[in-house]
Amino acid sequence: MKTITLISGDGIGPEVVGATRKIIDATGVKITWEECEAGAKVFKKGVGTGVPTETIDSIIRNRIVLKGPLETPVGFGEKSANVTLRKMFEMYGNIRPIKEIPGVKTPYSGRGIDLVIVRENVEDLYAGIEYMQTPGTAECLKLISRNGCEKISRLAFEFARSEGRKSVYCAHKANIMKVTEGLLKHTFEEVAKDYPDIESGNIIVDNCAHQLVKKPEQYDVLVMTNMNGDILSDLGSALIGGLGFAAGANIGDNIAMFEAVHGSAPKYAGKNNINPTAVLMTGIMMLRYIEEFDAANAIEQALFVTLAKDKILTRDIVGDVGAASTTAFTDAIIGNIGKTYETQPKRNYKPLQLPRVSNDAVVAKQRQVDGVDIYLENNGDAKSVGKQLESLCNGTRFSLKTMSCRGVKVYPAPEVEIASTDLYCCRFMSSDINDGDIIDLLQRLSAKFHWVHIEKLNVFDGVAAYSKIHGE
Ligand code: NAP
């Protein structure tokens, strides 16, 4: 008997999660549901995270969660309870299948779309680390770790193996962000060597978006960083009939939380006309994760029979006239358990082997600092600022190499047309410098300029660990 933490959630949550629970129970699978609260009601009780201690304890105990959508009511709590849960349990992988559903007509019907997006879930720009560097310029940090890239790449390959899939492609923007997106691309290429049974490759993410609209059936598993995955997986949902069919799983080393992509759709709450398929398909993913393959297959087949053979469809597919209510649709699926839609099973599902990646620090055998980028708040003429900085370097171990504005060189020999802002990045080079040299330079600068922040120009194992400035 497996115990699962069940969070019904807000809005339509109780209807769609309730329908899924009823259908899973109807297969006879041995599950005990531990009902817990999170979301709007909890925020309103004054719990700032939206997740009470009893729910956290239940998740730690059971390790598997089936969750409905959660709301963050205006005026209560700063952060969403969803994000809190994902981060609290380091659920680093978000798996979103995008599969044509029999009986659900879309412009892509008949093309056999059956792909999975594996999205990194805790790093990247979505860490939400932001600063106004000056009153006129904002910054968001895109932090990507080598270990995080290895984990998500391995998860993608392991997931492919668990479903007998043939290929894994890494979608990235390493042509522009060579250091951050490049870290995923290079790490993915290293990891791919451990999976010779699976075809691998990479694609630039904007082309991937284009290909997903043009020929989505060409893909099997796609892995990508957080923001790219967020955008492309929503695009993918639209290819198969919309949010009513978009399932998802959040995977961590110790905890897995299964939740559909859609939110609480409050305007439909309590109306008994919402489509529970997305949560049901999420429940199917959960059953496979806990190795209840027969129950998962039985529900999937019953769902397909209901949609494609019996043509029992909810309002989001057929409109108001002739639509099945949520409860009628649920009962029809239960009535179809045991019937088959596909005579041949599409996939031979196996248990997902969670990757174990060391959290040890990545160590460089040899390191040096080539110089320092110092950001100055200044909207003066670049040439005049550049000359002043050059004379400030006299008597130090530094020389000014370039000044740039939003990544484009403005001094010396500027690019032709640059709209300047109030922030210059000034690149000072030297060799064999230490922190004392940098502090000395900052002190000299402080007398005349307002510096905002600095970045060391590290070289790790002989490789420059910083990007070149456009035009450098
Ligand atoms: P939403 O709840 O996903 O609803 C947007 C629209 O998607 C609905 O109006 C409906 O479209 C359609 N839809 C959603 N679920 C459906 C289903 N099961 N069957 C059929 N159609 C469905 O997005 P939202 O209105 O932006 O967000 C509402 C609340 O949910 C917000 O508080 C948000 O923060 C929260 N939210 C939570 C999660 C989560 O817990 N993981 C995720 C997203 C949003 P039509 O209007 O065209 O019928």
C-alpha cells in the first residue's frame, strides 16, 4: 500500500483532483491518500508561505504528491505556494509530455506528436535575483550550475530510457550566451556519452520553437533551461488541445510532485464543466513513477476509449452544446476501465532511474584572474570617461581595455550607432593580480566615479571564464 500526499488545491482543483482520485481508485490500485492543504485558504489563515507544516511533514513522509492548482490571493504572501514547494524540495526537473490525444481534434491531429519537454526547474533567470543597477538600468542574474546541468541532462536521458524513447535533444541559446547556456550544451554533450543507446544532438532554441510549430512529430525528448522550457512547454500544450490536456511532473532526488500545467481557472470553479484530463494524465505519470504500470495503462486506454470511441467530450472541446459534465466524463472513464483503444501498447514503460549526481564543488586545477570588469553609473561622454579611466590606471597594474554599454564597445573605437545608457562596463586587464590590487583600483575610482558592481575575469584551467564584449 502506497501513501500519497493529496493536495486538491483551489478553484477547479477539488473537481479535477477529485475526478482523478476516483478514477485511480476504480482501478483497484492500492493507494492511501493523505489529504493536505496548501494555497489560498492557507494564506488566508496567515501562513505566509501558503504551505502549512502538516503538509510539509506529509510530503517528507510520503515523498509523492498529487497536487491541484494553487492560488496566491492578492494581499496575502509574497511568493507562490507552488514555487515554494518546488524550491523547498529541490524539484529540479519538470517533465511535460506533449502527446496527441485520440479523439481530440487539433490542426495537428494525425501527425503523431509524442514528445516530452524536460525543463530545468530551479535555476536560470527564474531564481528571480534582480537588481536596479542604477535608477535607469535593471539586471536579472542567470545562474546556471555545472551540477544542475548534469542532473537535468541525465534526467532527460533516464526518462527517455524509462519510456523506450529513441532520441534526446538539447535546446539552448549557447550561440549568444556561450557561458551559461553553453554550460548546459557542453555538459549535455558530456553526459550523452554515457547513453550510447540513445541518439542525441542539439538545436538552438529559437529554431526549436519554429520546428515545434512546423514539424513537432520529429522530436522525442527535449531538454532545456528553465525559461526556455517554460515558454516551449506552453507552446507544446497548445499543439495537443490546450491546457485541459497538459500534464506535468516535478522531479527531485527525494520528492516527486505531480501537477497539471493549468491553474485554478476560478471562473469555472464548482460549475461541473471543467476538463479533468490534464490532472488525470498527470495521475497516469504518477502511477508509472510508482511503478503501477498496469493501472496507468488501464486508465490511459479507458480515457482514449471515452474520448475517441465514445466521443464523450467536455465543454472546452465541443462547446456548451452536447458537452459532458466533469462528473459524467469521469464516470464514463470509470465505466471504460478494462477496455482497450490501442491493440498494441505504444511503449514498454520501465521504472525511471533517478540520476545521482554529486553535489561536490567543481574544482579548477589551475586558476588565475586576468582582470576585472567594473560597472560605473555614468552617462557622460564615453571618450572623456575612457581618457579619465586610463589616467587613473597610471601607477596601478591595470590597463583599461574597453568600455561597453549593454555589451557593445563604446571605447576605444566605438561601434557606429549606440544608444548609451547610464551604465558603463569598464574592462581592466592585468596579469597575476590579487584582491588587494582590485581594491586599490576601486578606491582610486571611487574618488571620481560611482561604481556599482564588479566581476572578476577568471581563467579556469586555461580557459577564459567570461564573455567577450561585442566588438572587442
Ligand atoms: P488557468 O487557471 O490555467 O486558466 C486559464 C484558462 O485556461 C481558463 O480560463 C480556461 O480557458 C483554460 N483552462 C484551464 N484549465 C482548464 C481545464 N482543466 N479544462 C479546460 N480549460 C482549462 O490560468 P489563470 O486564469 O491565469 O490562473 C488562475 C489562477 O491559477 C491564478 O491564481 C494563478 O496564479 C493560478 N495558477 C496556478 C498554477 C499551479 O498551481 N501550478 C498554474 C497556473 C496558474 P477558457 O477561458 O478559454 O475556457
